[in-house]
Amino acid sequence: MARYPALFSLGIKIGELHASLQKVLESCNLNMIYDTPEYVMAREIPGKVPFPKLVTVEVLIDRTTATPDSVQLKLVVKNEELPLQSGNHCAQMFEVINAAINAGKDWTVLESFTGEQ
């Protein structure tokens, strides 16, 4: 199973985060499938890649450390594909999602850390 984690600290009001996050994920060809105040899950729209390669994105929203103008997100992009190549579909989608978050117009990226598991 391929897994790519990231941590973001965003300059945005917590009340505006969900709508903005949904727009960014949808721009990456992802459908929201679960949305709570502290957790968001989105799945890649089927049809372009085989089912095991479909990417799921989980976002944990850390409300305990949120301030009136910033919030921290923990993000994991994963699928059922074995990461035998560095340019696998999950890694490519991780780069697309990471770039979309960094380019988000509704927030300012204060800090960003990415890695592989």
C-alpha cells in the first residue's frame, strides 16, 4: 500500500477551512466522501485508472492547536498500489494535491512538511 503523508500549517480561519479545502480537493479530481469538523476523506473519481490505483486522501484537522487565524492539517494520500516505482500513481497524485494546497487562494501556507511512509 502506497502512503504519502504531509503536515500543513495554514493561515485561514477554521470556519472557512472546510469550504476552501473541498474546492481544492475537487480541483484535484477528488470527491468528498466523509466530512466532519476534525476529519475529511476524499476519493479519486473512478474511470481514469484501475480501481486499486484510486487514491484516497485523509485530512485530520487539529482543532486543539488552532488559533483564530491558523490551523494545522495532517494529510495522508494513499492507495492499494505497491510503491514499486518512485513515479507511481499515488506519488503523482500526492504531488498534485500538495501543489494545489500550496497554491490555495483562500489561505496562506505558513509551514509545510512532506515525507513518505
